Amino acid sequence: MKLKFLTIGSILTAILTTMTTSVKPAQASFGDFMLGVGTAAGVGAIIRGNQRATQERYGPATPEQEYFRGRQDGFNGLRYDNPRNSVDYSRGFNEGLRARQGR
């Protein structure tokens, strides 16, 4: 039994040694590097765009901007989205709904 185990172990060791010495190490090409750079730049642009959208949504806005945004949302059939609890947005949204129904 011991002899079989040693023989099988020796054969497996020889096979694994042959396989690991014949495999080339991984090498990255310039194209792979540029793909990584492009991916990182794309992800960065998406993150910046989301940050800008969040700033526009929750940042300060004038009453006229709120009214106009509400009117556009109502007219275009978008959902009611008033994160600042603005009366001007509500008025604009209702006006947009009325204008949409009167098309």
C-alpha cells in the first residue's frame, strides 16, 4: 500500500512540475493597460455625473427653478419628486399636470 502511494505521489509530482515549468508567466500588453485606464476614466466620469446630479437635486434652488422643474415633471408625466418640500415645485407640478391634460 505504501509503495502504491509513493509511486502515485511521485508521478503526480513529476506531472505538476512539468506543467508549472512549461507555463509562461502572465504578461500584460499595452492594450490591456490602456483598457484598464479607459475603464477607470469611465467609472470616474460616471461617479462625477452622479455626484453632480445629487448636487443639483438636493442643492439650493431659486423658487423659479423649483416651479419650472415641477412644471416640467408634471407636464412630462414624471413622478412627483420634491426633495426640498418646496411649495413652488408643488404649484409647478400641478400646473404641469393641468397643461398635460389640456393637450
